[in-house]
Amino acid sequence: MTEAARYRLRPMRVPDLPAVLAVQRQCYVAEMNEDGPTWHGRLAAAPDFAWVAEDGDGLCAYLATYPSRLGKVTPLGGAFVVAEAADCLYFHDLAVAPAAAGSGLGARLVEHALAAARAGGLAHAALVCVQDALGFWQRRGFSTSQRLSPASAAALASYPGPARYMLRSTA
């Protein structure tokens, strides 16, 4: 079995949230960890746009996204507000547990989400890049954008460390 075939992607469900929070704690600095009630709200707001990856040992990666508008940044700990006239898929949180590092799961989850965006007629994808992930997102076709409203710039500033707003086409 190939490394990629070892993992199964599926929609995220409420019973997954404790494992999602555990992976989040393994991947992010403490001040970036978001709580259970926030995650419950996000999953309720956009249940068709959150996925997990698992193997025989359990959940080892996740991606939470939602339909949004270009230039709108969700602040750290903010609720997902699905836009009525969405023009992009906003990637809020991608994490791969250290035990699955190097497996290609991050890239698989991103491609899965981009396919969902295309199927939903969303022409763009957007995200906030944090920690040391710039190279990962650039390899996925994302580039930094400076075009933010004052409200979105303030939301971007809610993330610790260098944070960048990034965009790409879903094509």
C-alpha cells in the first residue's frame, strides 16, 4: 500500500472534534488553538466544507473551509459566516499531525477542497498563512495579496507571528 493510500479522506463530523482539537494542539502554537464551541459552530455553519483524514490509528489531519468573499478575513477564533454571494472558498485551518508528516495529506486535503470549490462554482480560494507554511501554500499555487479592507487587515492582525493573506484560482 502506498503512503497516500494508507489514509482515507471523509467529511468531518461532530464526534471528530475532540480528535481535531488534539491535532490542532500538536500543530499550532498555544495562542492559535481554537476551542470546542468555536469548532462546533463552524461545523454547523459549513458542514459540507470540512474534511478529515484517518488511518487505522484514527484521525491524523483535517481541513476546515467555507464559502466566503474575496478579501474577507476570518479572525482567529471567529465564526464562519457563509456568504450568500460567495466567490471563493476560504481555507481557515489545515493541520496534519506530526505522526503523518511527509505523507502528502496536506496536499491531498487541499486538492479535495479545491475540487469541491470548483464543483460549487467558486472561482477562487483564499486563506491566512501562519507559522512556517508559506512555502507549502506557494507550492499549492497561492500567492500573497495586500488588497485588504481595514476590517480584514485588523482580522489578519489577530493571528500571532507573521500572517499573510493568500489567494489562488481554483482552476
